Amino acid sequence: MASSQFSIRISSELDEKVKEYAAVNHTTKSRVMIDALAYYLYNK
């Protein structure tokens, strides 16, 4: 599957939450963001 790259700006508070979640769940910030975006888009 092809992938695309893009950048976003998020608040420092949200960045900390993502970092914490990634650390606790032994994953990357990128994976957290991808999963969160997919969940948002497919579960509306």
C-alpha cells in the first residue's frame, strides 16, 4: 500500500498526551496519530 506524508501542528498539551499514550502502549507517535485519524474517519 502506498503512503503519503504530511505535517500538522498540534498544541503542546496534545503532543504530551500523544507521547504518553505511545510510551504506555509501546508504539510510536505516528502510529497513535494514524490510528486516531482512522478511528475518527471510519466511526463517525
